[in-house]
Amino acid sequence: MKFFVEEFRVSTSSRFEVVDITSRVESAVAKSGVRNGLCLVFVPHATAAIIANEAEPGLMQDYIDLIKELFKPDAPWRHNRIDDNAHAHLASAVIGPSRVFPVIDGRCMRGTWQNIMLVEMDGPRSRRVIVEVIGE
Ligand code: ZN
């Protein structure tokens, strides 16, 4: 049984941003030497999220528009009285801070239209991304 952890940082440059991190996750899986197992991609942040979907530029903007529509950054959320980012906490709570992928034959298994992306909802910030690969 192998256990491998890699951490990298993603610097975002605006309040809302979707960043494709697929190649960085895939290189961590390759480096792990795991042939068959699981790959966890996790952000230790309460105002960001991880998604697995198509990284087409228009759709990357659509994710942001949907998040704004659903979680309403300008609504009078109670948390905004102390910290002006309630929408980002709520969206992170619903979307989730992680995704898990099967590792099969040494590769992170995903569909053709499933890139791995970090969703920034309270940037700009430097975000930590943790990739943990376990298996044999
Ligand atoms: Zn907050």
C-alpha cells in the first residue's frame, strides 16, 4: 500500500475565478507511483471549492454566473455583518471542498469533459491544494 501527498498553491487574481488544475493533479498521480487506488483533491479553505467538469472558457464563466445567481453575494446574509463573504461560504458548503477520482493503471480516471478545477469565490488569494493518492 502506497500513501502519497503533494501540496501546491494556486494564486487567484480576482474575486471569482475558475482555475484548471488537471495537469497538476495528474503529475502528482504520476509521481505517486500508485497504479490502482484513489486520488483525493482537497482545498483546506471554506470559501473555495473543487469541481470536475468541462473547462470550456464560456462554461468556466457560466459556473461563476450560476454561483452568483444561486448564492447572491449582495444578499443581506448574517455572516456579511462580520465578514463580507457569506456567499462564498455557502457555495463552498454546497459544492464541497474536495473530489475523489479512481486511479486505474497509473492514471487519474476522468471523463473526456471532466477537468479538475478550483473554484475561487472570495479572491484574490493564494489557495492550497492537497492531492492525496493511496493504493498499490
Ligand atoms: Zn467569512
